[in-house]
Amino acid sequence: MLNSLAAALAFPLLVLYLSVADIALGHRGLLPAAATLCAIAGLLPLALLECARELPPRAVRRNFLPLSAFAVVALVALTLSVLPGAYWEEGGKWIFLLPYAFLTTLLTVIAGSNQRLLALRSPAAATALALLLWSIASDLSTPGTFTPPTERAAGFSGNANYTALVTTMLCASALDYERRRPLIVDLLLIAVSLAIVLISLSRSGLLVLVAMLCVYAVVRIRQRPLAPSELRSGLISIAATMLVLAAASPLYAPQVEALQSQSRFRRALAGKQVDDGSAASRIAAAQDALDRIDRSPLLGHGTGYARRMPELPHNLYLQQWVNNGVLGLLGYVVFLGTSAAVFVRRRCLSGAMLIFVTALGSFFSHNVLDQRPFLFLYGLALAQSVGSCPEPRNRKVLR
């Protein structure tokens, strides 16, 4: 009874944070506290329920290595916040962001010990994708609904690149790599994801999505060659998606006349170069980060220091390095490596794909590690992977 009740309460919580609708609610002042703290508060009773059954939970014991790597990243951030360049402004939230991220992940892993809740991972990701599509379509039909009128349509998050990367993470987590369900379901998820990323006009988002889909195609085909009917339905679905997007473009193109980035949108529709200067800006920001790294490569300048730069580096590897030096950079790389190794060894393909998307997306985004959709999806993937990992013998469990 308690398992079912916890799962019923967890589903709206998962959808809320996976779709980043919490950001829109926060902007409207409809959350009682910061979104991260609300997420922790929502997870806490679910985690305590599992701790009451088993302490420490099996999902935590069996994921000690990746969780420890994440904890080290958070601990380094806390320790190096004593440096003079640390960004303690805004109540110190940029100092505590990574510790909050680790705590969110830990609580998610514990809550994921509930198998009924764990089964909601893929349905919640698919539902979140549908909500994201609705939100970004709302920005197109009525500019300013969620995104400022001077920005590209982005839906709930208000940032096109953020929306595109979250969309790819959701798609990677919802796809069926073991071919246990009809291909048409995955094709529908891919079509929705592609529509969101194309509408957002995020070039980095499209690159990451295409890379993920290529790996997905290879993995799925290696499981078993495509049957002629599957190949036919796949080609028809892809063609239909392209036709729908092409047919709909004249309907939503006039709606973005007020957008500052409308030239990029028009040039994209015309098949022309879409660089509006953002690429040069990102290169300059990366060079600025490298120059600052050169001044303090070992310890960096202090946690959150990147917030003091004229423009954030748009690259998490560079941000970790400029903030927390080599320790921060290596900590993040080790975290990705240990996570990938755990998922591959346990043949949790959705988890491995999530890490692939995260590692690639980190070259284009500086806030991947503290994104709540990633933290929820990653924590649930760790819990799910334990199912294929046998418990060592002679291991006592404290009750």
C-alpha cells in the first residue's frame, strides 16, 4: 500500500522536475522555496520510507563508487570556496549548488529502491517530453508565454540551449535499447524530441541529439537486425515528421517576428548560415576561461568564480577548471568515467546513454551537473542498474 502511494505521489514530482516546469513556476513565484530545495523536500519522505525498510539501502551500497566520485566533486567545491575569488553573492547559492546536486542524486537513488517508483522513470520522461513540446509550442504561438519575447522559443526553462539538452537527456532515458516494445513508440519519442530541438534552434542541442540517435541506432541494430516492416515504418515515420515540420513552419514563423533572433529563424528556414554572432561570443568566452585558468591551474580561483567573468564559458569542463582547478576538472571526469563504467558493466544502456549525452553536452553547457532533470534521471538509472547487479555474498545489512 505504501509502495503504491509513494509511486503515485512520485509521478507528478518526476514530471514537474523532468519537464523543468519548476523553473516556470519559480519565475511566477508559485514555489514556496528555491526549486532545488523544493526538489530535495519532495524526495526526502520517499527516501526516508526506503531507509525505514533497509539501512543502508542496497541501491546506495551497490553504487558506492559513482556516488563517492560525485561526493568528491561536491566536497572540492565546498573546500575551495575559501579562495578569495569564490562567488558568495546571492546568498551563496552558487557555492552550495554542487553539494545540493549530490544530495538530490543521493535521495533519488534511495527513493529508486522502490520498484514501483522506479518503473515510472520512462513514462515520466515521455510525459515530460510531451509537456516540453507544449510549452515551446506555446512560446511560438504566443511569444513571451514562458520565454522573454526577445529570446528564442524555449518553453518552461526560458533558455533554448538548456531545453534542447534536457530534451535529449529525456529522450535518451525513455528509448528502448533492448527492443522490448514496438519501434513506433521510440520513433514517436524521437519525433517529439526532434521537433523541440528544431524549434529551439539550438545548434549544440541538435548536434548532441543527432549523436545520441546515431549511437541508439547502432545499439538497437546490434541487438537484432531490423525487420523489413520495422525499417519501412521507421522511414515512413521520419518522412512524416519532416513533412509535418515543413508544413507547420509557415504557421509559426510569423509568430516570431518580435524575436530578436528572428534572422536566425528565417535563415534556418531558408537553408542559409544561421550564425548570429553567438559562436564568436562562445569562442571568446572559452579563450577568456583558458586565460584565467593559466593564472591558477591547480586550485582555480574559487567555487562560483565563473559568475564573475564577463560571460560564462558555456563549457562545464572549463568551468570546473576555472573554479576549482585541476581537482575540479579531474573530479568531474572521474565522475563521468566511473558512472559510464558502472552502467556499461551492468548493461544499463539507458544509463550509459545518459552519461554519453552528459559528457558531450558538457562541451556546450556549463550547468549540466546541477540540472535537476539530469540528477533525477541519473539517480534513477543508478537504482535501476542495481537490478542486474547481484548482491555480494556474506554482506550483512543493518536493519
